[in-house]
Amino acid sequence: MRGYLVAIFLSAVFLYYVLHCILWGTNSYWVPPVEMKRRNKIQPCLSKPAFASLLRFPQFHPFMCTADFQKIASSYGSNKLYLPYGIRASEEYFQLALSKLQSCDLFDEFDNEPCKRCVVVGNGGILKNKTLGEKIDSYDVIIRMNNGPVLGHEEEVGRRTTFRLFYPESVFSDPSHSDPNATAILTVFKPLDLKWLEELLTGGKINTNGFWKKPALNLIYKPHQIRILDPFIIRTAAYDLLHFPKVFPKNQKPKHPTTGMIAITLAFHICHEVHLAGFKYNLSDLKSPLHYYGNATMSLMNKNAYHNVTAEQLFLKGIIEKNFVINLTED
């Protein structure tokens, strides 16, 4: 009788193992159970992305949700860190801003396209005269950043936008740049960024003190278009991809990832294939154009003490050489 019970137990364990493999095997790499419970529109693929080895949690849901952001922060250690890489001491600011948004979903509820092909469009001057617009518009997901315009540059950078990352000092305020089909993603660096968003959404008086330049005083995006990026994505860019030190020497200003680098990290978490355009900078020629729009030159980037552009360029060079991503603006 005892042997019979042991046999039943072993059979049950084996059956559980088989079912577990069937249920999880289609993803080919493990996704933490907490992610599966969220409103995650990422469709699993039968193969790993080329860049999968770069990430600890390949399918981390990138947008914060009102109901569970503190629970998620606790799961990934973001509750122990201050902004810009955590939520510690800023929970109330996050709660207020998130409560004014209408969704934390990733893709449209009717968008079931699996294994998405994505292009991250930088603002680099290398995009000038490349006529990549039609090519860029052919991707499933198009990620842009800050105030890099589409209007007037369609031939160079395309017309469509899926996601646009921004912060208060870099977001469009001119209605001519509005796009009802785009999702605007606030990248939070300081508590004031959240207070700014909450005041804009509630019609409160905007206090512009504490910003490095005057922030936008109006939003061209509707509440249902806006998301707040989880600080974990920025932390992944800083520590896991760029390997920035967690504590900088006292004689050095702390460095943080550029919005472009953060956008690439976002793409790694929601896409199966990632292509890049407009991320090459000519640091040796300070008179070369900084952006594909306007008249700014590389001399401005050279003066920036907040970012480590050299480290980012070396990282990008490495992932391109390893074929983790494809560079559409390779000379």
C-alpha cells in the first residue's frame, strides 16, 4: 500500500513537471509570476530575442499602475532607492500622478501582434538626408524621445509614433505636434516631475522652480495617452547595461542614462527585435549637427556633465557588433 502511494505521488510530481514545461516552455525564458498577473500585452515568442542575455527580467511591465506600483517596487527593490531609480520617499507623488491617468496598459487592447519588430529613433544629426521615413514607418513599434519632431521631417524620420519618452523640460507644448495615436511616457528624474504632471492634469498652478529649464505649461496629450515609466527600466540602463557605479566619487557628478538609452532599454523589454536609427554622434567634430532638426552642434553634448555619451556609444557599438540590434544609420 505504501509503495502504491509513493507511486501516485511520483506520478503527480511528474505530471506537474510536464504541465509546467508546456505552460512556460513557449516563452523559452522565465518570466517572474508577478508579471503574468499584470495587464501585460507582450505576446510570447518561440525564441529568445538576440539581446535576451542582457536582461535579468526580459518581460518586465514598463509602466506603473496605480493599484500595485508599491507592491511591484517592493518586488524589484525600487522601494529602497530614491529617484531617479526608485520610489523611496516619493510614493505619495507617484500615487497622486498615477491616480489622474486612465491606463497603464502597454499596447492597445486589440493589438495582438506577437514578436514585435521595433525601431528606436534617436534625434542624432546622422538622420539628415538619410530618407529613412518610409522604412521607419514599416515597424510594428516606433519609439521616439523628447521633442524630436516628426512634422516637417517625415521623409527623414517617418510619420508614425507608438511611444514617445519625455520629461517636463523636453515635452512638446505646441499643439501642431500632437498625435492622437501616440503614447507619451513620462521619464521621472525627480519628485517635481510628478508634481508637475499632477498639476497639469488637474489644472493647478505650475511651479517652475527646481527645473533645469522652464518646463511645459500645457500638455498636448490626453490623460488616456500618458504613462509613467517604472524607474526599474532606468536602473537597468544605468547599472546592468552601462555598468555605472552605484556611488560616484565626491569629485565627480553622478551620471545618468540619456533618454535615448532609456528608450532602447524599454524596447528590450517589450520587443522581440530591435533596430536603431539616429544614435551615432560625431564627438570628434564639435561643429557637426547634434540633431536632425535645428542648428545645435555637438559642442552642446560635449559640455553635458549629466551623461556619459562615450560610455553609451561604446555600449551601442558592442551590441551592434554582436548583432543584438541592427543599426539603420550605419555609415
